[in-house]
Amino acid sequence: MESDLEAIAEKIAQTAKNAALELRILSADTRDKALQKIAETIRLHKAEIIDENKKDIEAAKSSGMPDAMIDRLTLTPKRIEEMAKGVEEIAAFADPLGKILERRTLVNGIDISRISVPIGAIFFIYESRPNVTIDGAALCFKTGNAVILRGGKESVHSSAFLAKIFCDCLFEFGISRDAVQYIDNPDRNLLGCLLKQNEYLDLVIPRGGKGLIKAVNEQSRIPVIKHFDGICHVYIDKSANIEKAAKILYNAKVQRPSVCNAAETVLLHRDLSKEAAEQILRPLKGAGVEIHCDKCGIEYLDLQISACLVSGVKEACEHIEKYGSHHTDAIVAEDAEVLEYFANNVDSASVMLNASTRFADGGQYGLGAEVGISTDKLHARGPMGVESLCSYKWVLRGNGQVRE
């Protein structure tokens, strides 16, 4: 049985590699027109997408999935329209490939250039949110990368249908359907076999819970871009505007508590008055948020938050360094020196000054959709849009020069 899965995995990976060879020479115009067609087709099939999504939601409710996770799974007409718009935004971006990143002439007369190129064949693993199927496929296709999509079993009906829409549109433009392969087999042993295909696959991007990302990172022979947690902090300084602080904290925690850029810890300056602290926390309590005093380093992904007192911005930064996940952290303050200290000393992929952590998002950054938010420091960091899915190569143009 295992040898059968290994053979299946090798075939899938080799197919992706072959498709990547085709995509890297596909014109930007063809890629963009195909993406525009995909956006149009998503809108035309809105009713069918919702029908397929209902199957996933019913199964999720039967299995006892928490409401916050069902929210991530649910596709509404608004979210489907956002999905289509996201594809159009990606199509409208300038071609990220073939860009001359730097160019100069060496002393020997050779012209040297560093040029952006696709990464190749990407294995994208994700959970719950079926719209990520389209986000991942569109971003990889725009950047000339073939992609293997492996969504969670909880979104299999929605994701499989969306992937079919994408591949059917590619075929209309004479592009191989193999450019986007969706794996509907939930067998974890197949996942393990695919993670060994380093001969054919160039990168793995896992997007989901800590357990998934840790398992992928431990098993993979292929380079992995990851983030393990979204333990995001909001530090409220004694100089903060209290109304502004309450508004930012409420948005960071309550607007969508199940996502990785939601706030999980609030750090309050010790010198804030009792009345000010109560005013800041009152909207959370009104929304049913459970506040845990002096608990640290917990990702709740729910209407819960940790609250701690700190002596100032220095201790706040030290706390974030110790208990944070280098994802997104925010400060609310009016003191310019305090803001600058926080910006310079918090080592996170995104640092928010007087703004909600919820802005840590590829769409909000003008990147279009994203394949995830990386807390790594090599190759990609923060929301991963088209630029993060490109590599580069050096091209040297000579006139007969040889090295002495």
C-alpha cells in the first residue's frame, strides 16, 4: 500500500514539475487573460459554489466543529465576490517575472543582471478556508509556478469544485490542467509521500494550525516556508488616546477572532488609571470576550484574550520577544519616542503603530491575495504575495571573455 502511495506521489510531483516547465515560458498576457476568465467564471458559478460549500458546512456541523472554524469554512455571496475580485487584482499586477532586479558591467566588460524567475513547482497545504484554493492557485499561476493544492478534508467539496473551475479555464487557453493539481485524497500517508518529492518539488507552503505546520516541517525533504502561531499583541501605552486604544483593541480581537492576525494578548501600561483600563476593556467584555489575567503565549483563535501589565514600552517589547510568534504586534501611543522604540525593537513580520493587527493581510497591503503569512526570515516574510513566489537568476552577457 505504501509503495502504491509513493508511486502516486511521485507521479503527481513529476507532473507538477513538467507543468512548471511549460508555465515559465508562458506569456504574461496569456496568464492575465486566463486569470480574468477565472474571475468571471467564479461569478457565473456562484450558486453551484454555495451548494458545494453547504455540503462541507453540514458535515462540519455534524462533526462538532466549533463555530469560529465553521465561519472560516463558509462561503457567502460576498466572500465569493471578494474571491473573484482578488483574482482580478492579481491579473492586474505588473508581471513579476523577467524583471531586472539589478544590472551592472563588470571590469572585464561582462554585463551582469539579476532577473526574477518562477520558483518552479510548489506544494501548497492548507486547512478549512476554501477561498484559499483560488488564492493559492491564482498567485502561483501569475508567477509562473505550477502548484499542488492539498486542502483540508473539511472543505473538500468546495475546494474541489473551485479547483475544477480554475483548471477548466486554463484548458480554454490551451494551458495544461496540470498547472494546478488538487489532491482530494485525505490520506495523511500520501501527504508524507509528497513531502519526500524533493527531486521534483521546489517549495512547500503549509497554511493552517500549529500541528499541521509542525508535522509538515518535520517530515518534509523540501524547503518549507511557515508560521507556527499567530500570537499577536496590542500594547497600550500610558500616552495612548483611550478611545483610539479601545477601538483598535476591539477590532484586533473581535472583528474576526479565528484568524492568525487577531490579537491574543493585550499589554497595558501600569500607569494607566483604573478608569482608563476599564474603558479600554469594556467593549471586549460587551462582545463576550473572556479575559485571562497574566497568561502568556497562548493562541486562542476565539473570543478570549490574555491581559498583562507592563512597566513601559521596553518591558512590552521584551514580553513580545519572549512570548510572541514574530507574526504581528501593535502599539497604541501618542508619544513619538515610544512609537519609534516599539517599531525598532519588535522583531515581527508586521509592526502596527496605532493600527489594528487585522491589517496584516496581503489584500490590505496591496499585494492582492496571499498564500500565507510567513514568520520566517529567509526568502519571504509577512504576507506572501506575487513577489514572494519568485526567485531570481543571474544572467551574464559577454563577448568572448575567459577567466584568467
